[in-house]
Amino acid sequence: MRGRKKTVQTIRRGSAKRKRHSATFKAQVALAAVRQEGTASELGSRFQLHATQVAQWKKQLVDQAASIFENGATTADGEQQQLIADLYEQLGRAHAELEWLKKKCGP
């Protein structure tokens, strides 16, 4: 892997061990497969994976790539607008509470 450290979590299930790879590592492998930096077998050897796993991650990346561009900007804008609305609501409550405390405690 040439100086790069991959994140792997090993889970013991019965007598077999199962590795869980980070999303970053999966993306790195899938991008290498999409860029055709080698065959699935070569990439599997390079990343210490089975060739089938490389092919599955590549297929998943290709199938879901369009959703990044479809929902990416609208989701971020919608979330930002909701955050702004929530902050204005909190600001309004705090202002109303401050005015009430000023009246209650006097000048």
C-alpha cells in the first residue's frame, strides 16, 4: 500500500474472522477500479482484498455516483436553510426571554 495505512476493524463471528473497512478505504479501492489502474485481481492483491470485493465496490460506486449530483446541492441548501430558520427561532426566544426578565427585574 506504499505508506498508506488502511483502517480495518476485525470482527470475530463464530470461528471466522470478518474485516470491516472504512468508507474512505472502500472509496479509494473503488476509484482505483473505475480508473482501471489494474484488473480486479491486481487491485485485490494490491489492497489485500478478494477480486470479487473490488468488483462489488466498483459497481456500487458507479451505480450511486449519479445520486451525488442529483441530491448533493439541494440537500445541502435545504439543510442550511433549516439551520438558519432554527437559529432565528432560538434568537427570537432568547430575545423574548430577555425582555421578560428586564420587565420582571426592573431597570
